[in-house]
Amino acid sequence: MRLLLTGNEAIARGAWEGGVTAAFGYPGTPSTEILENLVKYDGVYCEWSPNEKVALEAAAGASIAGARCIVTMKLVGLNVAADPLMTLSYVGVRGGLVVVVADDPGQHSSQTEQDTRHYARLAKVPILDPADAVDARAFMLEAFELSEKYGCPVILRTTTCVGHSRALVECGEPRPKNVTEFKKEPSRFVPLPLWGRKLRVKVEERMDAQSADASSHASLNHVIPGAAADLGIITCGITALYCRELMPEAPVLKLGWPWPFPDSMIREFAASVKRVVVIEEGDPILEEHVRSLGIACSGKSDVVPRCGELTPDRIFEIRERLRGTNNELPKPFPQADGLPMRPPVFCPGCPHRALFYALTKFDVIVTGDIGCYSLAVFPPLERTDVLICMGGGFTLAHGLDKAGEKKKVVGVLGDSTFFHSGITGLLDVVYNKGTSTLIVVDNSSTAMTGHQDHPGTGRTISGEPAPAASIEAIARACGMKRVTVCDPFDQEKLHKVLAEEIAADEPSLIISKAPCPLQIRRRLGTVRAIDAAKCRNCKACLKCGCPAIVVTADGKPAIDPQLCSGCRLCESVCKFGAIAPVAVPGQEG
Amino acid sequence: MSRDITNVLFVGIGGQGIIRASDMLTEAAFRLGFDVKKSELHGMSQRGGSVSSDVRFGKKVLSPMVPVGMTDYLVAVSEDQIEVARPYLNDATVIVRPSDLSADDAKSRMANIAMLGVLNRYLKFPADLWETLIRENFAGPVGEANVLAFRRGANLA
């Protein structure tokens, strides 16, 4: 059966065909759709875990019981899950365990461009690198087999372009699930140093065996012949497809299983061509290894850009440079000259806009976090000053506070982020007597990645009712005395609460609670309009940064009734009473 | 590069249905028996940012992304994204733009589907295939409204 699938859909399909019993993950672009698709298959247990570490640990338990399972996350999620991964490599698995990590070359939606292959080397586990949806399905099946063959977790690394591109995929039927039954074996499953040292030796032996296996594993690693032997390309992932399209005459060593390095295969390929170029996204991992084998090669040291996505355009430029027809190194981040960027903005009716607009009225430092609300850093709000990682919003604030920073520090994070890794930060602030003002912008959703559920929404990934954790109750249980829940669209009250809490000489938590308008799919209120007679053209409403407020040809602001969500923020901002609800036929809230 | 491949580039702003329209073209090409690949770039948020999607179909497609200068058809649901796409166009690229639609269609939420209608003046896929796909994508009266928008775009109304 041929299906038209994205890479992420194909991974879900491959997992299902491979007899997966359980799947765990935390949403993160470009990995989110894998679990969202897998949950549609009957008989597979799927969950959104609070974070990636939790997801991998739960999967480890499932695998040790004998079940096949997968864990999904984006590249930075593996930073969170790195701790269990390192030890699981020693302890090993019973049922096939595949850690699916989606890298993001070009940083389309990520704070870093880290190359997950480094983690495979660090954890000493195999990594597979599909080029498209066809590979994605097939490699998922291979990953289960390798994981069970070697008794270790396997990383399936995709990239944004692999996960989000579609291809025709030949699909099969599912194999039976593994029988689950825990067998006691402490010398294997408890890595106390006494046993851990023995496991350490086994890991090295395993890698040698895998390197030899990878050199003869034709379904994963193979040479695509070319007509001319003067230039041979060593590559992995989607880059292989671009190279074949743009340099069809060059033989390509396509490494779907790039680590542990298939040394004998690399040597053999290099001997069959006059010149070798390694073209890989991310860091020069293959390239440096090829050189360590005593093989001279081109790569990131001369012709391939060091950062950014290797798009077909970049491959085109690399080709020109290899041919000596272009002497400039390809530019990593292509942008049309002189064109204004069009960054994403808060949607009309977004409660984050209301919260951050209120914060513009205070002379404080704001430490932010990962979520839609990261957009508060852009003009006209510009109300986020520092941002590092998931859960960092509270802890960064605490550090600034403890360093003796004179200004008050406000730490912001979202509801899903709070459950992901914000609770420990809140504990730190309370326990160590910080004075930061903490805010959870609670829209009851993991909104940025497409409205996934989390422990606070009262629903599981399958849509079943679940206990809804209360942020307020958790904060109080952690010892936080000052906790306020506030509607951000009630600007008067919000301003008052912010003023009180920022002035307080002890920590406090404000829960700014309002739903994501994209999720509830309706207007929040009646559409607003600007009365031209009352408008003094002070442009205060434009400082909300709402896409529904436009500047007309006469230079005055106006509200686009198609876009307006009726949130009333602009109305509360206007000092002249020029903004009011207006009846638009068929568009009442 | 083989001219057996047709390259269609969709550009617009988040929320305009770029991904939906490109998915529908991909599905249409698949049902007509072509090899087809599609890629999409959507930014970190759902609304307001630049969005683009490449659809390539023909006998055998390797890369899902259209190389520089190789676009046969540019479907620009937002006029201001045409310049952003300029490096991917060539002298012969057909540009389908909002001004090809009636003023009402151009500003409606169905502009993406009406523009698939305009595109089909060139691709000439069977109209009933499109209408089936539209009804599969949008249920009930919304589907029928989109079918009419498609027909107006395709000059079939």
C-alpha cells in the first residue's frame, strides 16, 4: 500500500508496523506530529510526558519489561533527557527502544543548531539518519531491530525538512507486539560501579561490532553509483537527495547509519574515487573522522558552510565551488537583500499580549522562557530581556535577584513549561528566599506547537479526561505565600496586582489566566472599531502590536473586523474613548 | 535537471492556508499517478509569519525543495511575499496572485482555494478531482463554498 506521508507521519507508521507498544514524548517543533499521528493507530499506548527526561525514563521501564517503545522530542529535548540516555546505554534495553530526535538545521524554530550525532557518540549508541519519509518509515523498523540485536537504545535523528516534507511511502502491516514480562537481572539493570565497570567494557565491544555491521548493512548504508569517478560524495540525511539531484554524475556514499562509523565502507568508497567531499548538515563529524582514517577530503574546512541548513541552494553553491567557478564561501542564512523580515506575531486576542503590554508599564527586568510568549521580545512590546531554555524563566530571575541586581526581576513562563521544568525553579525561589515576581502565562495549552495537552489541561493525548494539576495549589504546596490568579484582559486589575507584587519584598506568583483564542476557535468578545471623530491619532493602540490594528492611507489607525478577536485590550489602552464594540453582521462574539 | 518535474511554490502569511493548499495539490498529483514530494517551512508561531511550501511532481522526484530559479508556478496568497520568493523564480515562472481573483475572493478566507482554481487553468487537472478533494478537506457548507471559490478561480463559475 502506497501512502503520501510526511517524515513524521512515516515515523509513526514505521513504529506501528514495528509493533510498538508504548510511546512517550514532549511536544517540540519539528517532532510534535509523530505522537499526534501514532495516537491515531489502535492499540498503541501514547502519552505526552511532562518533559523529555520523564518520557525517556518511562520508555526505559517499558523496554526493560520487554515492550518496543519510542520516545519523541526536538533537539533541545535531548539535553533534558541526556541523563537517562547515558546510563541506559550501559544498562541496555530488552524491547527495542528508539529515541526519535528532530534536529533543526537552519534554526527555523529552535534556539540552537546542535547536532544530535554528538549525543550518539557521547552515549555510544547507534544513530540512524533518514533522508525522506520513505527512509523514515524503513529506518524506524531497522532501529527496532538494531536496538534488540545489540540490546541498546538507538537514536533516529530527523531534521525539519525530513519531518515536514511529504513523499510516497510503500507501507506494510504491523508485526505482533513483544510479550512483556519483567525478568529480574540486577547485574544488568542496576549499574552500581561493581557491575557498571563490566557494562562499560561491553559497550566498547558493542561499538566495534556495530561499526563492522554498519559497513555491510546495505539497506542503511550504500553507494549510489555515478558516471564520473573524479569526485565522490560522502553524506547522510536529506543532503543525499539534494546532492543526487544537483550532482547526478557523482557517486554518493549515503550513510543512513553514520555512527558508529562504517570504517571499511568509507575506506573502500574513498579508494574508488579521485577526490572525496563530505557534505553533511551540522558539525563536521563525518568529515573529521574521514580525515582521521588518513583520507584527504573537502568539507566544512573549505567548501561547505559551517552553519545553517544545507538547502538545495547551498548544495548548488558548494557544487560551483568544487568546480572552481565560485570563490566565495556559501552564505549560511539566505535572505533577500533589503526586504523586511516578516516574523511571527501574537495573534489577535492573545492573552500574552495583554500580560506583556501591562509589563511595559514597569521598570523591571523580565526573564522569559520558551513558548509563544517568547515573541514578547519583538517590538513594539520588547518586554523580554533574557531567555535561555525551558524552565529558565524563573531560575534566571532568581540568579539576577541573588546577584544583587537593583531592579526588580520578573520571571515569566507558560503553563506547559511550568510542568516541564518550572516547578523546581519556583521551589528554588521560595526555599532560598528570593524576591522575584514569578508569572505563569496560563492559556491551558501547549499552544506554540499546536495545542497539545499537558498535566494541567485535564485531558490526555487520546482526549480522555485526566486529573488537572493546579498551578496555584502546587505553588502553595512549595511554600509560596503570595499567589494571585488574574485575567490579563482586565488591565486595571492586572496593573494593580503587578504593582503590588513587584513592590513586595518576598517572592510571589501571578497566574495570568486566559485561553488561547486559536484553540477555542471563537472571538473573545464583540469586534472593536475606532471612532475617527474621537481618535486623536496618538497611536497608543499600535503599541499593543495587534495585527488587527492597521494604519490606513490617511495615517490613522483602524481595526480590521475580520481579524479582531474582541479582546478589548486596545479599548482599555485608548485614553480618548475612541475604541468601542461595534456590531458587525454575523461576527458577534 | 529534468524538466519532467513540475515545480510549484506556495508563499503567504501564516493563517492563509498555504500548507492546506499545497497539501491538496500534493494529494491531487498523487491521485493522478505522479511521483510527488512536498516540503514546507512554517515558523515558530502559527499566525503572521512568512510561510512557504514547495510541491514537486513528475516521473521521479528526488529533492522535496525547489532549487533556485526553477519554479514553474508561484502561488502567492499574499502579494508581499512575491519579492521574498524572487530568487526561486525565472523569466517563465507563472505567478498566481491575489489580483487574479475578484476583490471579494482575494480578501476572503477561501483565497487559497480560489487560487488553486487559477493554478488549475494551467495545470488542467480534472476539475472533479479538485472538487472531491475540497469536499474531503472541508465539511458541509464550508466545503460547498470552497468549491464555488475554486470554480470562480478556475473560470468555471
